[in-house]
Amino acid sequence: MMKGQRQCGIRCQRLEKLKPILAIISLQFGYAGMYIITMVSFKHGMNHWVLATYRHVVATVVMTPFALVIERKIRPKMTLPIFLRILALGLLEPVMDQNLYYMGMKATSATYTSAFVNALPAITFIMAVIFRLETVNMKKIHSLAKVVGTAITVGGAMVMTLYKGPAIQLVKSAAHSLHQGGAADTTDQHWVTGTLMVIGSIVSWAGFFILQSFTLKEYPAELSLVAWICFMGTILNAVVSLVMVRDISAWKVGMDSGTLAAVYSGVVCSGIAYYVQSIVIKERGPVFTTSFSPMCMIITAFLGALVLAETIHLGSIIGAVFIVFGLYFVVWGKSKDNVNSAEEKMAIQELPITNSVKQTNGADVTSAPAYGGTNST
């Protein structure tokens, strides 16, 4: 009986450790679908400013009822500092990140932008070190691995930026079937401008993760925070969109790919993604949360070749290989950080127990108060 309970407890512990990993991996599939659906909507004339606004309208409508009902008793009081942080979160991700990303994707391709996002963990790690969410000790191998991995990842991103190389077609059948629809766009692509926009998107996204980590410590209501971010994103995007988009017909809603992109990205990639990321950030930190983005590149590359007839360039492949290797070092170093911190906590907890054993064996009793013990025998 005791053995069965012990095995059940071990399995439950393993499942708890796997939950954040499975959640983040699931999000990568969601993001890959968004890249493809969004690119299709752009090809059909959808404006990215309008899409970003409608996306957060959908996310606000979907997430607010859950936040109001589920967190009605645990929601912290709203204060001015927290509100200003939420305002900044709404500006960083819903406005800056998404619109810069959309503009970069229109200037390049869905496959290229999803590959370049692999630099997100490195940028997040650098910002986490700056804001003291991560520690670096160059005398320890795992800390050195995080630094070296970050450098390799940044180098891979630079390769993708500066070297395009020959085109490589993954799925020839798809390319032939959709050649007419995909070939016309390649001549209009501005890779340098698009790359700079994607870089700005990544920096904004990394800043969002860092600020979200700090905000959750003072406002630990994930659903409510997500609802607030989506609401502020709606307001800010609407203001900017009304300035940038003067054509009223661009706001027209119909049963088309633009509406599908707004609903899908709003529910999956804003509402659900913000919530899942909040949970994982509280448990594992922002660096771990962003470390699985290379999976999205692989999924998007396959879907992009199959659905959009996109071609992958040699520079993207070489840069992606560097990025994946760099991320391996970063994730390995991060895992060793978690192990060391857990061992330190266990060592601290065991100090009183060790001291009490010494007392019972006739050790020096006068030293007991230094470890929180008593003088009685």
C-alpha cells in the first residue's frame, strides 16, 4: 500500500514538472498556426493595424468573463503603479511587438520571421541579467554555458540578417501548385527593413516578459492581468490604428481570412498564450518560458512550404542551426541553476535537523541557538 502511494507520488511529481514544458510546446503549435493564417489574411488585403485591434477585442471579450468569475475573491486591489505597469504591458506586446512583427513578416516571409524569433530567449536572457532576474557566475560551468549560448544565438541571428543565400524549396509539389500566388510577393520583399522590424518586435516581446514577471509579483491574478492587458491593447491599438489607417473599408468585417485570423490569434495567441505564459513565468521564469521557440520555426517552415509555397534560404537554415545550438547551452545552464538553487534550499532546511542530531549525541549544546535550536536536552 505504502509502495503504491509512493509510486503515485513520484508520478505526480514528474507530471507537475512536465506541465510547464507541455504547455509551452502546445503554444508553439498555436503560434505556428497564427503565422500561416495571418500571412494568408495579409495576402487577401488585411491591414495589420486593424488585425491587431480586432485581435485584442476578441481576446478581451473571451478572457474578461473568466477573470471576473474565477478571480473575484482573490483579485488584488488596483493601484496606480500596477495600472501604469499594465499600460506599459499593453504598449509593449499588443501594440509594438505585434505590429512590428506583422510589418516584418509582410516584408519577408512567415518562415523567416518565425525562424528569427529564435533569438527571443537570448534577448530575454540578456534583459533578465540586466534586471537581476538571472545570475551569472563566470567561475561556474553552467553560468558560462548560458553566456556562450547567448553569444551563439545572437551570432545565428546575425547570420540570418546579413546572409540570405540561395533558396531551398522544401515541398516542391506545393511550390508548383501555388507558384503563381507566391512568386509575385518575393520581388516586393525588403529583407533588411523587415529584419529590423522583427528585431524591434523581439526586443519589445522580451521586455514584455520581463515586465510581466515583475507585475505578477504584485498582482498575482493571472486571468485578471491578461484581461487588463488585452483591454489596454485594444484601446492603444485602436488609437494608433485610427491614425495610421484612414480607409474606413479596411475595418469591414466579413466571413473571410481576416476575421479568422483575428479570432484565432485573439483567443489562442493573446488570451490563452498570455495566461499560460503567466503561469509558467511564475514557476520557471521568463528565460525558460521563451526557450522553446525553435520548435515554432520547424512547424512554421513545414506549414509555410505546404500552404504558402514559401522557400527557405540557406542563410536562414545556417543561422537557425547556430540558434538551436546556442539555445541548448542556455537551457542546459538554466536547468543547472534550478538544480543548484533547490540543493541550497534543502541544505538550509536541513541545518536545524543536523544540529539537533548533534545535541542528542552529546555535542556542544551551547552552539545550538546559532542554528535556531534549543538548550534543553
